[in-house]
Amino acid sequence: MKTLTDLFKQKPYLAWYVGDKTKLSEKSMLEHILNYGTWEDYQTVESALGLKKLHALFNDLVRGKRINLSPQTKNYFSHYFRHYA
């Protein structure tokens, strides 16, 4: 797996309601993975983009005006990045 776009091509259910998945931003793709993906999907993305970049994208997600992550997901990854990033 080389890019997030490759992951979304292989697993279209991650953004099942989006017509052209290639136009999603990295931040939006991460949001979809955290909401609909598996732990293996997350690990694939982490190995492709790196932990520091994912941490920055996650911080952008949770500091925005709208947060589409469940409180449990937000809490888990806040602790995860605090510990590992």
C-alpha cells in the first residue's frame, strides 16, 4: 500500500457515500478511517504517512469547528498520540 488513495480504492466502504474518493483530503481520509476502518487500516496509514503526520492531521480534526469523531475515538487517539508521537 503506497498511498491513502490506494487504500480507499481497495476498501471503498471507508467512504461509501463519496463519489470520487481521489478528491478527498488526507485529513478527510483519516477521519473516514478512524470512523469506518479497522485497526489494520489505521496501521497501514500510519506506516504510509508516519506517526508525526497523522498526529498533525488528527490535531487539525479535533481542533476544527466540526468534529465527526465519536467521543471514544477522539479520547483513544488523543491518548495514543500523546504516548507514541
